[in-house]
Amino acid sequence: MYNGRSGESLDTIYWIDGQYIPEALQDVNRFVRDWRSNEMISFDPRTVDILAASHTMMDVDEPYLLLSGYRSPRTNAMLRSQSEGVARNSLHMIGKAADVRLKSRSVSQMARAAEACSSGGVGRYSGSNFVHMDCGPVRHWGA
């Protein structure tokens, strides 16, 4: 995964023999931090699982471009004041959601892969060319 805001990339094994690797999850927490405030939270590894499974299904070598991972309540409120597409109680604020993009796959292709996981929410944002994936209840929205 690549973070376009910080310029960082994350290519780590976070799961071995049925166990999450704590040090790798700390790397994930740092990587998905709120880049505006530099705040971190314990990011839910189930969202990472959905991202990884979707990526594998698409058989792509290109890393995801992370647009948004964790968002502090303050950042979420600021974004919400600028856009109707930001939820008041966004799962981003509790470390359960990520917005990602791939140059080599369409929003539709990415969303179909995520939906095939049947493991959380999938939002299609075709106008902005990204997909929202979260480990909340199974649901989907957008066009």
C-alpha cells in the first residue's frame, strides 16, 4: 500500500500461522494515521484483511493508494463540513475503514472484489475514483 499524503509505503506481512503479528500491526497503525493531525489509533486488522483479500482477488501487483485511513473526530468534522459524502459517525474515526484507489482497476472492479469478501461495507465513489472498505456491517452504496 502507498500513502500519497506522507509518501510512505507499507509492504509488510501482518499475519502468520493464524496469528496477527503485533509489530506489523503497529506499522499499520502508523501508516493509516490521520496525516492532518498525525494522530494514530489501533486500526482494526479485519479491515486490513478485507483490503488484502480484495487485492489478491484482483491479481494486481500495483499497491493500493491510501486516500484515507484513520480520521480523528476533528478531521472528520472538517471534511464533513466540506462534503456531503462524509458520514457523521464514520467508521474511519474508530479505525475500521479505508478509502483506496488503484490506477489499474476501475472503481467497479475494486468494489466487486471487496463485495465478494462479504465482510463489511463497500462504498463506490466513481466521481472521485476510490472505494471505501470497512469491517462494519455488510452493506454497499454508491455508483
